[in-house]
Amino acid sequence: MEKQHNRGQDGAGVAAVKLDTEPGVPFMHRVRSSAPQAIGDVFSKIRDEIQEIEKYQPEITKYPGLMKGHTKFLGELLLGHLRYATQGKNNVELCHPFVRYNTIPARNLAMAGNFNLVNADELFKSLDINPGEVYKNSDLAAMLETVHHYICKEDEVRRNGLNIKNILQQAFSTFDGGYHAAGLIGTGDAFVIRDPNGIRPSYYYINEDVIVAASERAAIRTTFNVGENEVLELMPGNALIVKANGEYAIEQILEPKERKACSFERIYFSRGNDEKIYKERTALGRNLSGTVLKAIDNDLRNTIFSFIPNTAEVAFYGLLKGLEDYLNKIKVERILSWGENFDEEKLTEMVNRRIRIDKIAIKDVKMRTFITEDSSRNEMVQHVYDITYGTVRPGIDSLVVIDDSIVRGTTLKESIVKMLDRLGPKRIIIVSSAPQIRYPDCYGIDMSKMGDFVAFQAAIALLKEQGKEHILQEAYGLCKELERTNTLHAQNVVKNVYKPFTPEEISAKIAQILTPQGINANIEVIYQSIESLHEACPNNLGDWYFTGNYPTPGGNRVVNKAFMNYMEGKNERGY
């Protein structure tokens, strides 16, 4: 869990199942926390129970069998989760795992996962369940209830053990979304399943002692000290099913569809110490070097390069390598052009030229501002960063800062740009290793409000400036017609909002939007192109938040609904 800490900073939870317990002895337990240090809080609660028992039985840790009978979480099956408060809510009730208890062992279920479903409402309605205010937007609650429903149906007709494959096929065929989900059943059976488009990442490792699955390969490699090839990818539509006796199988549950693995995992979401992700993030930065050089007129002597936030560091190294390649080429050309007309001093000066880099910004608040609760985000971003004074020659240097992505732009406008301008650069160029985020992501990161996207704000501003607001009304009218005919999933209408403009026009308008009043430096914004993204991340071609090309019909429904909410002044999620 600690090695996947980047996947959640707002909560954590653990569930355990004990095998071969006597009737009447509790066998499934759960602990959750939404404390600031949630992982530590969860395991301190587990440790406190053990320490309390040790007060009276100091030798008990030498006897695992006794320990199992006296402690809740010494079980053979363990399920851990780290919560990302993507819905703008952060309370312990929404921390995974969710559990469904029952007096019949086979009908006990604990589930957790890395996912979003876009049809949670439909699932609750199909089961005739009113989830209540807390859980009405919880896709895990919808997933748990659906799987539990089919477990109960299976248990009614089978008395010689559950057919887990059959249960998963029935339940997961009803889900629209991207998921890497795991479940523990009271019988001691367990499963991990991945969506048929492979949207969310899923990996597993098996040896003679343990079967483990996680959202990230590197977390498994580090924890168990194994090589890359020993950790396998769970393929789209497949499930790893483990029986209580230790037997396991990889089963195809759903027909695999076109692979649309999430590219945002590679850009930002996954931990960057996986060797493939590291190479891809490096390539993302390197691919931007030509565009950046053009923007600064190849003036490396008077340009400083840096990165904000820390998640952009690897892309920064890639950008730096691309710039160094260019500088080394120039060095060779200049030296060759001298012939014999040089001395040691002249040669030394040329050889020692370097790309100017500095640690410009220091992050003081250890929080990801684009997923912070709306009510506290604006206040918080004012104090997220501080600067390193004396790094820029005022009025002379340009300052190039690479970011991993620009979603809302709130932190840039309210904190970063103001802060960088204090250093007195001639101009500030913000470089995004991701393309423009134009559309909601409803399969995992849950960026779901159109009005939040600075790229959408830029398109709206351009439409108004050019007298093309009728495009908005036409798109809204089409959405309403699709809604009336129950075909809101048929097409992404919001593409029409961006169609009149080039990416460069959108970027220029974004730069204007991100420029606060009173700023002296000229602000420019450079984005990764879609083509360069795919070149850097060839196996993760899911790009719906950039292109609007959703892998499931539910995505079109979400983007159209989000647009309708914007046009109607509703500040709510698109699903």
C-alpha cells in the first residue's frame, strides 16, 4: 500500500478474511481511515490490537494459530486500498473496501478497486435499491451490490461451492466504465478483474507462497523484490480467480474490446518508478524540446528551465535531454566552422556551455490541488508553492517551466504564475507534457465538470469573441434532442465547440486566461500534441479526455450531460 501511496492520499482501508474458522466465529473484518496519514492510522489500529493482547500474553506472537484466533486482521486473504477523493468528498464512509455482511458465509463480500462506472444510477435502479445520500454517487456501492446480488442468486442454486466465473460474467457484463477491481468472498474465494478495454492498469504476481495483484507493476516488484517479467499484466476482460484451497486460474470473463489503456496513467497517475513509465515520461518531455526551442528562438543562453510540480520531474529530464542534444549539435557545428582559428579559452567556453536549469519552485503543501474539495481549493492554491529568489536575471531571462498537465489552471493562475513573475523574467512559458484536457474523464480520474477545464473556457471565450455563440446553442439543442430520444450516448456533441479552432489558438487563449492582473512577464502556454503523446506512450492509446473519443457509449453520455449542466448553470458532476 505504501508503494502505491501516490494513488490515494485521502483515505485508506484494509479487509481480511480468515479461512477455516468455526461456525459463529467472525471471519471477515475491515478497518478504514480518512485521517491525514491514513495508511499509518489503519495499521496503527491493527497494531494496537496486537499490542493489547501482548500485555496479557507476551509470547503470543510466536504462535500464529493463536494469533489468528485473537486478532481481527491475521487472515489468509487481505485487501487494501488507497482512496482518491475524486468526487470532491472525503469521508471515511466512502473509503474502500466496502463490505456486505451476511449470516451465510458465501454471501459475505468485500470489494475495492481503481475505477469509475458511468452507469451507477442504472445499476441501483435495476436492483431496486435506494443507496441513500452518502452512496448515491458511489460506483463501488453499485458494483458491490450488483456482484452481491449475483452471488446470492448463485448460492441459491449451488450447494457445492460458488461458480465465481459465472458470477463475474453476469455482474460485470452490466458495468460501463474502466476498472481494476478486487473482491474477497466469505468462502475464502477471491478475484481480481479488469475492464474489457484495459482502461485501468492491472498486474499480478504468483509464487508458491503468495498470490498478489495491484494497479502498478512497480509496487509488486519492490515489495516482493522480483524482476519485471515475473509480474504479469492481467489482460483486458480477464479475471484472476483464486479458490480458498489456493488453486487459481486466469479466466476470460468479458470479450476483449479495442485496447484503450489510459494514457493519463503514464503521464501522471501511476508512480513513475516503473521502468516503462519512466521511459515514456522521459519521451514526453523530449518530444516537446523542438517546440520549446522554437518558442524561445533557440536562445538557450538567456533561458532558464525548471519544472512544477514534482510529478513533472521525469518529463523535465526528457525535455532537458532533447535540449542537450540540440546544444551539443550546435557545439560541434561551431567548433568545426572555426577550422584552426581557436584557442584554449574559446574552445573551453564553447565546450562548457550548458542548459540553464534551476530549482525555481518549492512545494510547501503536500496535496494534489486538482482533486481537492472545491470549497477549499482556491484558498489553498495561494500557498502551495514558494520560489527560489536570485535564480533569474530580471528583464533578461525567459523562464520555461514544465508541468505534467493543466486541468483547471487554477494553481497556475492563482499561485504559480504570480510567484514566478516576482523573479522578474522577460517571459514565462508554461509547458504541459500532456495535450489539452478538453473533455471529462469518467473512467478513473473523474474530471467531470466542463466548466472546470481551462481548455473549454478558452473555446467558449473564442466563440464569444468571434460572434460564434450560436455553436453553443446548436450543440445544446442537439444534446436535448438526443436526450429526448434516449440516444445521448450516440455521439460526442461537445467536439463541435472546439471544431472552429486550432490547438494553437486554444493554447494562446489559455495563456490569456492564466495571466493574472498585474503580471509583468509575457505568458505563453505550450501543449503536447496528440501525435507526440501516442509516440511516447504507444501501448496506452486511451485519449478521450484530449480527443473526446470515448471507448464506451457511457462516455459520450457523460460528456453531453456535463455540457448540458454547464449550459443550464448546474455545478454538478456529469454522472
